[in-house]
Amino acid sequence: MSDFQHTLKAEATLKGVGLHSGVPVTLTLCPAAVGHGYKFQRTDLPGEPVIEADADLVVSTARGTTLGKGEVMVNTTEHVLSALYALGVDNCLLKLSGPEVPIMDGSALPFVEAIEAVGLERQNAARNWWVLKEPIWFETEERGTEMLGVPAPGGEFRITVMVDYNSPVLGTQHASMYRVEEFKDEIAPCRTFVFLRELEQLAKAGLIKGGDLDNAIVLEDREGTTQEDLKAVAKALNKPYQEVEIRRNGVLNTTDLKYFNEPARHKLMDIVGDLALVGRPIKGHILAARPGHFGNTSFAKRIKEAMREEEKNPVAHLDLTKEPLYDIMQIEKMLPHRYPFLLVDKVLEMDETSIIGIKNVTMNEPHFTGHFPGNPVMPGVLQVEAMAQVGGIFALSQVPDPENYTTYFLKTDGIRYRRKVIPGDTLVFRLELLTPIRRGLVHMAGRGYVNGQLAVEAEMMAQIVKDKATANPAEKANA
């Protein structure tokens, strides 16, 4: 999994019909700027309105996921979004000449192939990962859906699915994806499916106008199917009656299952596409029983709620008593600072793009003598310095000999002080990389919290420089 954002190198165009509308449509996947995310644009409507691929904009989950904004709708978004998400595309504008994404062959594979044909372009920005740190769940008794998200041991994006529709043909099926690299070959080719009993109902409801035995698996889900039933199916699919028959495996003719558990794998694909509506790549393990678009998108909304709560207090999950990643002795081997200017006591967590460090504030610190007598308040500039030192540890952890480097401030922006910091407080700093480290330049955004309340925030840029005393002759010449 890359730590950089990606977009497409060029436009990719697909043409087909909508599964339910039957309307011919052209879909063009376009490169987009950093932070753009996924957005649909209805080029067939006046003003070419744009709809963000956002779980909060889901207006229907009947036989697919529909996004709506005002009077503008986009139907059946899940297959193309699953392909973009699984292939690591962060930013894409999806131009659509009709109301529904083309169904193609009922799978995500045509979208995968179109994306791979143009290739990906790495962008100069870090991916905005959301790491699932605590269990999160959703269930509905009416639909029998149960969804649970838990931390993934290696920080991967994993999905495990169980489907059980009380069908003698389908039975109980399981599918899993433990690495997104499995998506192209194991998940993307799996087509949408529908039960025989549902076809006539869908046709009467004005749906599946673009349905065909070439883009959907039709399963017999009951015994005693009559010739009249098959005639109704043929009529729903606009097929001659003679062309419709049930094979021995319970699948209507013209197709064979690509995998014995193809329906479960397709459900997994739908989850990937619906979770793309969260707006950020996820590190976590999603377990789903009897999933559907309603459950998927409801679970995506739960995740968005958790994200919003985490933005308010991203260190709420911390156990301050756990064994630190770096203790004070290890920190002294990385930072050149010493008393009275060493302002980090320990580092609790660190990953590819973020770090969490601790500063315990005590009355013994010399600045409290004059700031202020009888009213000790930690100077704001020292709060920012402590935050910067945590960022320095992050930067120096990237080099093999951190003791031979020093970090220097280049600029600070957006400094805000939200509450007093006094002796007895524990400042918990969380810093996140804004752009990948290049040429020793480190650009991070940081926040400091006391008892879960935001105390200080700032955006900082610094440079790590090798000490001249330890630099080789070529490095000294360029210093």
C-alpha cells in the first residue's frame, strides 16, 4: 500500500448501458488534483453538476447505491468505485453522460482494465489513511445484516464476508480479501446476481431495463419452477422463451460461475465500492454477514461518525501507561536537546505518516519562575517547541544515524492556543505528515491535547541537516 496519493495518468473512457435504466451511457474517468477524492459529474445536465462520492449523500440502496444532491442523481456507483479504491486511485473525476454508471459485464473488471490501461500517477501528497483502532459495528435485525470493523494486525485493508439467503442453490458462502492486491484477479471478475423470483418483480418496478444474462447471474432459489415462470423470465429479459432454461447447478443458461462462491465475492466487491464513500483509505478488517448496500452504506456512515469524533480528539484511544515506543533515554540518543530544553518525555505511537508524543508538565521547569509568579502557565512558544521536537523525532527516525543530525525550523503557520497548559497537565501531541519528506524537508501539522481537549495547534516546516563534524567531504562541500 502506497503512502502517496495517486490519480490517473490520462482519461479512461467506457461505454455501456445502465443496468436498471437501460440508457446508453459514457463514463470517463479523469485525472484530478490532490485532495479531490472521487466526484461524479453529470455532463448530460445543464451546468454539468457535480456530486461527491460521499456516504452522507446516499439517497437509495435499492438494487444498488444511488447518490443524490438536490435533483441530481447517480445510480449504481459501487462497481467503478470498488475498482478505483482497490487499485489505489485517490483522486478521480468521473464524468457521466447519463443517470447510471454502465453495468458492463456486471463486474468491476472492465473498470480495473480501463484504469490499468492508462496507469497511475503518483502525487506529491501523503495518503490520508484512517486507521481503525477500536471495534465499530452496525446491525439490523430486519435485514439480518451484521457488520464489524476491527484493527488489522498488519495495518492492511481486509474484508471477510458471509452470505446466507436460505437458498438451496446459494446456501452459505464465504469470501475474503486479505490484501487489496488480490482484488483484480480474485474479486473484480465476479458478477452481480439476482434470484429468479425477483426478476419479474424488478421488471414490473421498471428496473433491470439493461439487464441481460451476459451481465448478471440468475439463480434458481426455489424448487418447482414451471414453464410459466421461465416465460416470465424471458419476457423480463426481452429474450425468446426458447433461450431461457435452468442448468443443473441452478444457474440460468448462457453462463457458468467463475468461482463456486462468486456471489459472495461479488458482495465483497460491493462492500469495497460502498466503503469508498467514506472518503479516505482504511486500514482495518471488515467482517460482514448477509451484507447489502443498505448495511454497507450505513456502516460507512458509522465510520464517518468515528472519523469526525477522532478529528475532535484523535488521541482518545491512547493508553498513557503502556510501554512507550521511545522512552526518554532513547529520545536523548535521537535529539540533541538537553535540560532545560528537552521537552518530550516519550513517544507512544508512530507509523508511516504520523507520530504521538508526550510532554509531562511539572512545576520544576525553570520558565514557571517568571511565567507567571502565582499563576504558572506554560509559554505558548514552548508548547510549539515541544510539538516540533516530537516532529523532529519522526523525521530523525527516517535516517540510520539520527544522533548525527539536527532539525531546524523553517516556518510555522496557523498557530492557535486553545487553553492554558499548567503544571500537572500531560500534553499529548499528534503530528501528521502533510507532504512526503524530500531533501530533508519535513512538513507536518500538529495538535496538542490536555485531557482530551485541544490546547495548541500549528503547521510546521523544518529541515534535518547532517552535522558538519560527521559529514563526509562531499557533503561538507555542498553544505
